[in-house]
Amino acid sequence: MFEDRLAQRMQGVQTSPVRELLKLAQRPDIISFAGGLPDPELIDTEGLAEATAYATGEQARHAWQYGTTEGFMPLREQIVRLMATRGASVTPAELLVTTGSQQGIDLIGRVMLDPGDVVVVERPTYLAALQVFGLYQARVEGIEGDAEGMRTDLLEAFLERERPKMIYLITNFSNPTGATLSLERRRHLLELAARHGVMVIEDDPYGELVFDAQASLPPLWALADEVPGAKPWTVYLSSLSKIVAPGLRVAWMALPEWLYGKVTIAKQATDLHTSTLSQATAAHYLASDRLHARLPHMRATYREKAGVLMSALRSRLGGAITFEEPRGGMFVWARFAGGVDASVLAPRAIASGVMFLPGHSFFAGEPDHARVRLSYSLPDRAGIEEGVRRLASVMD
């Protein structure tokens, strides 16, 4: 009766399975491998309390007031410093602060996509990005990837046939696969973007969580300076959610000049600006340099947790599951053997006190129902081992 009152773009749009599962994850009897939540022990509550006190004290005049859509200038200046540690040069005038990097994806979609426009993604890819592109009625086409990320040779062949509006990918420790786009493919991707005039949206929430800091690769935003004609076709998204605290809801975009003003207008129409209090808190926290002092421990913790999960999977499940070893991030991308449907197994696992995310939601087009995403970031080491034991008992 009421469905005909909704906008056409809402027809068929599904809720996020992660958001629904997070409701169950609050139960104390559940061990969750489902969401990519940071380890609460790694959130610097002391440093954030100090930064919040500074924001509500020394910065109170600004923190409790309306702010500019582009973002709190002291925070943008700190993001410039952070980007420099990643090998990328950016100015405050190229940065737009967003309410989570999810908003950045949405703003790009709002500004660039008309119904029927083609968006290229890695297959599989971040399910909430698929949700955004679906909301704007885009046609999403997946390009297969491997351990080195999206196969740019297949992308090149696709671009000879079609001209999409944009290419979206997570370059470092992709969600869900954990794969990292190789340096060679990063350069090839930028060459293709410049040649075909296609926008590349680089989403980088996990790059700092590399297990070996020496293995870090430069963002596309940095490499675009070396590829003629590529910079105007490059957008960079990142966030403090995975490395500081998701509750801040502070993220940012680096945008080319021709696009910056349009995205700013779209954000004005969405929320006027990101919380000034959160921005002032984040600015002081980044200025304290506590983040970089804590990153080695953060990386070591996630590296150890990934090892615990993979060891438990091998010992408990053996040949019943295969997976790719991540080199950073928060996820192990696995596949059940023997035609086991992960979505059928999931309710039985929840009944046994363990949660995972079936992989079918991450696919544009035909999914692989045997795939499963397992996040090792939230449970402690004992919880990881117990969670795998429970999972194994369900599969017996």
C-alpha cells in the first residue's frame, strides 16, 4: 500500500547484513568474526579523553559551534601531515572532511552517477559501496582480482568495450579479500584512467594496518603525480575509524580541483558539515603524535591475531576450508569446501555462539555462496580459538 510512495531508487535496495549482524554481536554469548570492528584494547581512550578535554576546553569556542563544510582547518592541516607519512602530498584546499569514509563514497555517487551509469569494482568488493551504487541505480560491473588485487589486464579489455563513470577499489588489504593492489597494477590502473578519462576512487581505511611497515605501497594519489594526465581522475578516501576510533566518525577525501566544489555542495545538502567537536578532538589527537607511537603495537597485535585465526582454521577445519593469507588489515577471506553454502551455515553457527559474514553480499553479479569473510580484529586470542572450535562443531 505504501510502497508506491517511495522513490524508484529505493526499490530493491537491501539493508546491510553487517549492520544487522552487529545487533547480534552485542550479545555476550556470541563470538563475532562478522564485523570489522577495531580491537577495543587498541583504542587509545586516555589520549582521546585528553584530546576531547582540549577540544571542549581550549577549543570550546569552535568545538560547540557550526563549522565550514570543507572541514575544521586545524584538522585538515593534521591530515596533510598524516598523508605525507603515506608518501602523498596534499594541500588543505584539496581535502574535504567527511562523516566517515562511507559518506565520501555516497557523495561521489551523488555527484557523478545517473541511473544506468556503469561503475567498475573489484570482484568481490566492499558491500556498503555496492549498496551506495545500487541506491543511485548504477550498473555495477565486477573485474576479477587475485592476490595482487584487481586484474588490470581484464580492466583494460573492459575499457576497450565500455566507458564507465568510475572505478572503485580498496587498494590496501581489501575488504573482503585482504588483497593489496601491486605497485605495477597501481601504475597501470592510473595509465588506464588517464587514457580513457575514467575516475578512480581509492578507498584506503586499512593501509596503516600493514603487518610489515616496510611493505607499504604509495597511494594512487601520490603515484598519479608520476603518470601524465592521471591526477585529475584520482580521488582518495581514508578514515580514522580503523586506526583511532570509529566513534569519532571522522574521515576525509582528497579531490581534484574540478570535482571539489561539486562534492562540497553535495555535502552541504547532506549534513552541512561533519561534527566540529569530533574534528577538534581528532585534530588535537593527531597533533599529539600518539597515533604514530601506537601504530607498531597495533600492527603487531593484528598480525598475531591473524596468525591465531589461520592456525586455528588449519588445525580445526583442515581441508574443509581454504583461505588467502592477509598481509595487513582485519580480514581473512575463506571458502568452504564441498559445496557448503555459507549463508545456510550462518544461522546454525549463531545458534552455537559464533558469527561470521557469508561472502555472497560482496559480489556484483553472480556470487560465490561458499565464500565467507572472517574478521580477527574484535575477539581476543582465546576468543578466536574458541570461535573456531564452535565453527568446527557446527560443520561436523
